[in-house]
Amino acid sequence: MGNEFDEFLKRVVQDHADGGRDGNDFIDVLLTIERVKSAEFEIDRISIKAIILNVFVGGTETSYTLMEWAMTASTSPRVSEQTPERSLNQVYQKTILLLWC
């Protein structure tokens, strides 16, 4: 699975490097930093793939954790004794609080 994902990231980065797309997104910015070769900050293709992977996993993990927390909170006995509207309101308020922290 890791090799397949690595190949996928290589293709995505190469597609952006070839310039066959319109627009300028996050990957294009990373490729620009690679091309500039600034003395202050340098990255290579391996670093670009790692950054993309970190962004992807970070977003996925946050969503998963939030869903898991909301499902656990909604099934607790204390919450399930309340009316559905009140339960959802409490889960919603706590979810918003977590997002702001």
C-alpha cells in the first residue's frame, strides 16, 4: 500500500511539474520553492511528497477524531437520557469548542 501511495504522489507532483494544468495550488507553490533554490529554504521532491502526505493525513485524522468523539458522546447514557434535540445541541456545542481549541 505504501509503494502504491508513493507512486500516486509521484504522479501528482509530476503532473504539476509538467505544467499541463491551469491554476496555481499548494503543490505548484511547493514546486516553485523547489525551483527557486533559495539559500534560506530548500526542498526536494521527497520533501514535497512528505508535505502533501502530512497535510492529507492531518486533515483525515482531525475529521476521524471529531466523528469518533461525537459518536461516543452521543451514545453515552447521560446524553441518551435527554431529548434528541438537547443531545445534538450539546454535541454540537462541544464539537465547536473542540474546533476552536
